[in-house]
Amino acid sequence: MSAVEDRIAELGLKLPEVVPPLASYVPAVRSGSYVYTSGQLPMVEGTLQGTGKVGAEVTQEKAAELAGVCALNALAAVKSVVGDLDRIARVVKVTGFVASAPGFTAQPGVVNGASELLGTVLGDKGVHARSAVGVAVLPLDAPVEVEIQVEIAD
């Protein structure tokens, strides 16, 4: 097991199997030294862990937790392409989409759930640029979706 996966286990978490695509795409693609993941939903063992709009049916705190699940799924997608998470040189960019109720403006606080998980698991390699975007609706009525871009060391 990799050092990154050891840290994931220390958090009481487990790197999941790659979430199968919901449509015509792949979970992650490598181009040169970079891996780009598709948007990851908060799925655990094939089950979406929450639905609804943040600021209405879903609390900001719960959405942040779900963003962490999305980040873990994104790491699984990266591993499916490179084989070993210890090859991550750094997380370059995180983009989080938050299905937001009217008037909800705390999208950065929600996406912190993903950023904090990546920082805890990867240390300095997990520090990244980021966008947190409020949207009207996400696939399957998910409250949050996260995609990451990572640089791989050869």
C-alpha cells in the first residue's frame, strides 16, 4: 500500500473503487505529466450519499463532508490511471460545483471539505488553486461535485 493510502487509512477512510461513469466519458485521463479527473459525485459503494440543494435540504456542514467524499473518489480515479498515489507531485487545481439554494453564497466553505481532505492526505502536495462554483442542479440531484487536476512525478 502507498504512503498516501496509509494516510487515508489513518483517517479511518478507505480508497474506494473507481465510480463507474454515468454517461459517455472516463473517470480520469492522463496527458503528459497531468491527470484530469471527471467530476466526482459523493458516491459510496454505488450509492449517492445525499441529494438536494445546499442551503435548503442539505446543510453546509454536510455538503462539506460530501465534498471530501468526492475528493476521495477523485483520488481513486487518479490511481486508476497512474497505479500509485505516491506518484502525485502535487494537486494543481480543484474545481467544486455546489448545487445551491437561492441566496446560498458559502460555496467556498463547502468545497473546503475537498481541499482539507487533499491537504490532510497529501500534505504540501495537496495545496492547490481552486474554484468553488454555485450551480442550479447537478447530476442525480447531488449537492456537490468535485474534479481535480494533479501533476504526476515520473
